[in-house]
Amino acid sequence: MTTAVALPVAKSPKKVVSRAAERYLSKKQGTAVPEYPSVYIFVNPTSGGNKAGELMKLGMEKMSFQDKGLEADVSIFDIREGPSGEKPAFMQLRDLLDSPQGPAMGDYVRVVVAGGDGTVMWVLQELIQHGINTDRVCIGIIPFGTGNDFSRATGWGPSAPSDFPGSCLSGFRTWLKRWLSATIKQFDIWEVEVDLDDDGGVIYQLKGGKKVPLTETDTEVGNATDRKLKKLVKPMCNYFSTGVES
């Protein structure tokens, strides 16, 4: 399984068609083109000592930028909202990709993670849980975590600016331009499966600083029960970097 990861490197020069020209051509040809590129930002408000939560304090779920050199429709969501596999934000993203108004095949929706390494994997897991084709999204990062090794390895830096999103969203606009112009590279994502014997042990998770058994209801959607989990499947990224906490 692979997912696209956006790297902050300028794209090679190529012929540019304006959005107005694109919309005109789409009407002539009977095809649909999104008004502007779509950017979905998934925020883990507790990341970075709750600093990532500043994005949620903006009080705007949707923003449209129509500045010179910056055109984008931005949606901001709290990743914690909704049960796993049934999160409204991810269902909205899935519907966009499946709709005629969504990006054409071969184009991407930018998915930006405001959090740390764990939040990146959380977003990826939810994309998979919601049946979203990961080949149609590319991932950028606002590094709000502790180590941010994944962000360092993919060129997004060790941490978010201290004043992010900035006065009048100045810092936010700068990062938005980087996401939209970044080179897109493929990044391998592995799937790790843990199976316990019938008479084996217990898979634990940390909740509120306490170790508690992981149950079916913690990981599955639908007819799950409170039985202790015997099989756990998780995505994992594998990259080389020097971890700051190593």
C-alpha cells in the first residue's frame, strides 16, 4: 500500500492554464472542474501542548482564498469528532472524491495533518477505514508533535512556527502556498498485523495515562462487542531519520 506525501519543493515549470480558462473549457466539454483546489486540514487539538488547537479557535470550518497567486478552498476539522470509520469530515472528503465536482482522476485533494507522527498515522488509518483511495490524496504536515520525525524526513521541518497561523492568517497563507506548490512523491506505507493466540495475552492501549485492554469497539465499526481484541491491524510508515528523542 502506498500513499502520496507532499514535499515542499517547487514543481518543474509547465504550461499553466488559469482556473477561469479551465472552467470555460469544462463547460464547453461537458466536464466538471472544482472551483478551486481543495485542501482538507485534520487537526489534533492536543498536539504540541494544545498549540494545534489554535486552528480550531479560528471558528471557521471552511475558508475560500482568492488572492493573487493563491486560490484554494480550505476545510478545517477536528480529527477526534465522530467514531472511527464514521467521521463526518472523512465522509465529506470521500463524497467529494466520488462526485462529478471532485478532482479529475490523476489530480489530488491536499490532506494536511496538524499534529505529530501519531496523528499522521491516525489520518491515514481513517482514510482507509472510510474507503478513501489514498492514491487520490496527498499529505502535507503542520508539525505540532514532539519529535516530528515524519515531518523532518519529508521536508516540512521540525516544528510549526510559534506564531502560527499568524496575524491575519499571514503564516497560514504562506504554508498554504507551500502545500499547493509542493512536489508530490510516493511514500511507502506498511501494514502491521498483530495476532494473539486463543490463550494468549492482551493488547493494551493508553487512555488518560492508564493502561486499559483494547476491545473490538475501540477499533471496529458496526456489530463490534466489548470483547478483548485478539487481532490488531495498523498502518506504519518506514523511513530513515535521526529521531530527536532517540
